[in-house]
Amino acid sequence: MPLIQHIALLKFIPGTPIDVKHQAYRRTVALLKGIPQVKNLKAGPPLYPSESRGYDFALTMEFDSKTSFRIYARHPRHSELAKILIPITEGKIRLISYQIDLPSSKL
């Protein structure tokens, strides 16, 4: 069964107050935890901000299948999350998804 790893990196608008950032972290995790297809959710700020290329916040999550990922992408909570994050990031969000369990014979 394929395992999908989804990664999001976010840059807040310069000058975004720390309390707004912390609220965004909390609301993001709360919203995503309410989506049944999301597995192994992790979120937080960079370990070394000077090496983060300006990204302030990372999310990683896993999905059991491409179908689960598609359901997540259309989930109302995902849409709500976009409404929260896009205004405080000016859309500066990098998204990447991988199928990470391919047999070595397929690599």
C-alpha cells in the first residue's frame, strides 16, 4: 500500500506578531487533526532559523493512499486552513508530496 508524505513550508509576512504565529500553529494543528485521513501530523518552527531560507513553519503529515490525500485536499477543514494561512503568508507556502514506500526495484 502506498504511503504519501505531504510537506508544507510557510513564510509569514514580515512583522507578523509572534502571538499571531503561535495562534496559526495551534489552529493549523487543531484543524488538521480533525481530518481522519491525516496520519502522523507534525508541525513546528525551524530548528535553525538562519538556515530555513525564511520559512517560519513546517508541517508534515502522512496519508495511507493517494485517495486519502485527495479526500484531505477537498476536505472543508483544509479549505478553512487556507483561509487562515494565506492572508498571513501572502500565499508564501511551498507544498510537496511524495510516495515514499516504493520498492527498491522501482527506484
